[in-house]
Amino acid sequence: MELYIKGIGCISPQLTYDNSVFLPEIKKHSGNRMMCIEPDYAPYFEAGSLRRMSRVVKFSAGAALIALKDSGVTQLDAITTGTGYGLLENSEKFLKSMAESTGPVLSPTSFIQSTHNTVGATIALITGCNAHNNTFSHKGFSFESALIDTRLLAVEGATNVLVGAHDEISEKTFALMEKLHVFRNNEDAEIKAYEKGGNGVVAGEGAAFFILSATKGEGDYGILVDNAIFYNPESTIEVKELIEEFLERNKVGLENIDVVISGINGDAKSDILSHEINHLLFAHQTIVLFKHLCGEYMTASSFGFWLAAKMLIAQQIPESVILKNRHRRPGYILLYNVFQNDHSVMLLKAC
Amino acid sequence: MEVYIAGKGIISAIGLNVDETLQSLRAGKSGIGNQTNLSGRRDNHLPTGEIKLSNAELATMAGLSAEYSRTALLSMIAAKEAMADSGIHINGLRTGFISATTVGGMDKTEQFMTSYIRDGEFKNIEQVLYHDSGAATELVAEPLGIKHFVSTISTACSSSANSIMYAARLIKTGVLDVAIAGGADAMSLFTLSGFNALMILDENYCTPYDENRKGLNLGEGAGYVVLVSEKVAERLLKAPTVKLTGYANANDAFHQTASSPEGKGNYLAMQGALKMSGLETTAIDYINLHGTGTANNDLSEGMAIQRIFGEQVPKSSSTKAFTGHTLGACGGIEAIFSIMAIEQKMIFPNLRLKTPMKELSFAPVTELMEGVEVKNVLSNSFGFGGNCSSLIFSKVN
């Protein structure tokens, strides 16, 4: 079942929270991480509740409220979210108090806000939404599962669903992953550097939320046609066949795909398969990258989805995201993302 | 389109498999006791529903490395039992593994982090490698031979009820033929300290639905069911005797950790599940209560049950007095208890209940009932963040 994108909200390392502009200038982040550029939250939350929220809750619930306002939808039939790591900062805070406190009982505040469903629950509280509320936490399938959940909900009769994903960079977990040599410096943030690749990725974070609807309306961004997940494929050929089957089941020929949004993350080793797929299947399509803008994280594909929605409504591809073949206009967009063993595809099209 | 139960697997403080679990339930043998596996914090004196095996022993049972999180080991043991019980060979069937957890690899992470925070040293850093919720799922999916479709849900204490629901919906819509669904959570100091900080842990053995209840005891374990489509069910050697006929997910939208006094989310979840099943309230023979033993949960749940069932509340019990509250695993574990109630014609007792709650017109069953016809069971799972889910299991006619 096709779903219409009615509203978007994205808070990321780029200036994306303002829906009236489309990547006006690229923010270059030095070092090995890219952190969110956040808006003034005063219009979105009450001062009292804002003080109690951790950073990820603010930028995630903030993105959700931006999407909701953008859509004009007032009644949500479901809220479904994805997060790879959940609420890291609050988990670390509570672990710290466990390690350091000598008192009989610890303060429960950071524990309460450490569960993975905190953001979905916060949005339900703010919007007073008693409907279906799900949180998926599965590496590179977190946002993807929330999208599948949304498509099932639409088949089951839901009209408007808020779907999104979030992950945050937190101090201690970042230090650990740095020690494990996951990251490299972002000295050369140009897209060409991502094509060549290096050793490691640049860490990223962000939240992207969408209102997906079963009903068509004026001003829809675009259409989500389908999405699929492929855990642990054995070879490039298997991935190639899975993508071909996916397109076939949607009755879309390879030649109909105009733009491929590729999850290439600049780590030469983990990008091998993505490059091979681009070479085997998408020699003539415009290849677009996005992780040079938002960094790598488990739910980075939600930033890719945001990029697709923006390109579809603008009918334009920003120069800063094109890797090759700049001549195509976005009619059909295929997003292919890889996170470790988690491979996923999303098919979108213009209204 | 019906969704059938083709297999089940369970591990908790009252048994390492389905048979041991049934023996304990029948004997009224609780698994709550002093804990021995965790060390390092003062919350250690609190009783828990702990599985009395070390990680090394669990790893042998699971056939996995003892370096993996305890959550992954528990998950593997129960999921493997469920698959073996179903007798299904997944070749040619679109099979998914839908797991659930709240702590993931926190049991390992907290060991590393405690020394890292104190000394700033990166000692045994490999312990954090499987921290995230999805890691345990993938460590189990691979040896199970699952390709392509895996996912993990983390909605606090309703996590594995939601994974079973998600699996059923994937089967109904034709995305999957077979799904192994449920969840796993290991004991951790993180959750023990957290629930203690919230002051909702009972220092003695918990007494769900008692007027003088003092809180919950934490537990650990895993429970998985194998769900199959009608088409697959028809081809099974062992014809399924139970099906999943109703489910609903609702949100209380009241408070991050507390339930609304009238149990609005609880009401919506139970009502939604009943509506889907098409059953009258009088057709429910047994309610497996969420029944954590906290003042707040048992009252909200009880009030919502009264609102739905009126004067005719079915037989009910909280089995958490046996297992402790297994958090993200409880929906899976209690799904198994619900199925066993139907298969074994039994209603399990709500242990240690002495004084029924004065606000409620009904009280859970306190003695084992055998030889009773149990056709339809309602199973509740409610969690932090207002996440409320209910499942209904029914006997196949």
C-alpha cells in the first residue's frame, strides 16, 4: 500500500529543522563527529518539561512536533519509532551514579528516561495520543522496522501515522567507540572523499520524523511505495537479486529508477558492497550520498529518507549530495543502506 | 487469516525448559530467592527471580560463546526450544525472528562501565560490543538459520507482547510464513538499582494483587513462540492446538513511569484485543495478569479489568510471584503460561496472596486449578512510557 508523506521534521548535523529551506549551505564539522544543529525549542515545549528533557529527547520530540505541525494533521492513529542505541546519555548518567554514589538509594530520574521507548512515550504524552505506540531497537533495521510497522498499520486501517527514528552521540559511549577505532577524522568532508573511502567512519546523530498517510492530499512531499530489509546476505549477487525482486514486486523496472540514495559511509571496507551494487545495477542513475552530511549512526537511513522527501517535493537534487550522473530528475528514488549485516531498501516516488 | 502457535520455548527462575516450568507451576514452586550471580552493589540483598546458572553454564546450553551477553544466551536457549518443539524446517518458508529486550547487553556493559567510570581505564572493553538491543537478536538469528527478516522491539515491560503482535501482523499480511517471536532479558545491576531508586521493589517475596503488596521482585528469562500461517499450520505433523485470536497496543499517555489511576491504556489494550477476537467478555476463561505487585500497576490494571468485565471477572492470576518481573521478557514468558493453561486445562495460582485488594470486586485464584476447560486466555503486559499491550490466545476447535 502506497503512503503519502504529509509532514517532515529533521534535526541533524545540518540546518534541516527549517522546512522552508533545503540544505542552503553545508555545515562542515571538523574532528571525528557531527552533532546536531538544534533550533530554539521554546515554541514546542513548556519551559518546565523542557528542563527535564535530555538532549536526545529534545531533538527527537522536537523533530516529531515539527513534522506534525508541517503536516497539519491533528489526529494521529499511531506513533512508531526506531532507535539503535536508545537513550545513551541517561543510561550513562545512571551508570555513573551507580558507580559513584554511596547513598542508600539513587535518584531515579535518569533511569526513568533511559528506556528505549522514552521518545515515543514523550510524544504520546505531549500529543495525548492513546493509540498504537511502538519502539524498534534493532541496529540498522530500527527505522526500517518502524516503516514496516507503519505500512502494516495502514493496511489495518490507520490513516495518519507518525514514524521516525533517533540516535544520539553521548560522551562515554563515543569515547569507547573511539577507543575501538570505529571513527576517523572528517578532515575532508567533500563527497569525493566518501567515494574513495578511508579507515573508519565519522560519527553522526540526529532525529527525523514523518507523517505518513493513507490519503492523498495537496502539498504531499512524495510517496513511500515500499521498503524491505535483508539481514545477513551472503554476497553482492544475493543483494543484487534481492533488490531486483523488490523492484519486480513493485512493478518498477530498473530503468525507471532515477536516483539512488546510497548509504556509503566513507569506510572503505564496509562500502565495498555498496560500490559493487552501484556498479552492477545503477550505472545510469544519479547516485546521491548523505552520510557526509549527517555522519554514520544506526538510524542514519532516516536522514536519507528526509533527503528523499525533500528532493521529491523540490524536484531538484542539491549539488552537495551528487556523487555522479547529475542529469536525472527525481521521479523514482531508491534508498539502499547498509549497516554492518543489515541491508535495507526503500522505494519512494514523486506525487 | 488465523495465526497458529506451532511451538514454544521458555527459560526462567522456575525452569530451564517447558517441562521443568510446568512441574514448578503445578507444584506451586516459586523461583524467587536470594541472588547469587550479581555482585558489586548494595541492591544485592533484594530477592529476585534469578536463573541459578552461570553464564558459562548457560553458554553451554545455548551453544554460544560465554562472552556474549546473558540476554543473548537466554534468548538462544528459549528460541531453540521453541523451534525444536515446532518441528518446522524453515527451508523455503519466509521465516522471521522478532525478539524483544529492554536491557540488551547491559549486564556486560555495566561491568565495564563501573570500572571505566571509577578509574578511566578501558579494561575489557570488548564487553560493550554487544550492548545494543539488536545485537542479542542477531547473535541468535544466525545459528537459528534466519535470513533477511529480523527485528527487535523495546517498549519496556510490554516489549515481547509487542514482538508477538508484530510477528502475527507480518504473517497476516503475508510478509512472513513463520515467525519466532518473544523476548529475553537478563538480570542486571542497572535495572535492579533503577527499580530500587524508584522504590518499587519489595524487600521480601512479592505479593501481587494483595492489599498489603510492597512492590515487585525482578526476574530474568526468555520466552518465545513459533507463530505460523494457516497454510503452514495445515502442513505440520503436530497440529496446532492454540491460536492467537486477539491483540492490541495502546498508550496510557499519562506519565513516564506511572499508570493512570483508572488504567486508560490498560483498558484500551484489553478492549482492543477483545474486539479483534470477536469474543464476548464472558468467553474469557482466564486472565494472566500483568500483576507486578506494585501499588500502582495492580490497582490500575484491576480497575480497567472491572470496567471491562463488570461483575463477571474471569479467573485470573499473576504468575510474577513465580518468576519475578522479567521486564522485556514477561510478555513472551506469560504467553507460554497462557498457552499452557489452555493445553494443560489448568489455571495457575497467584502465590502468596493473603488479603485481596479492597478497591477491587475480584481476587485472583490462589490455588492451582486442574481439569478446567480453558478456551480463551487474555494476557496483559504493561510498561513504562504508558505502553500497554494485551494478547488473547484461544483453543483450536
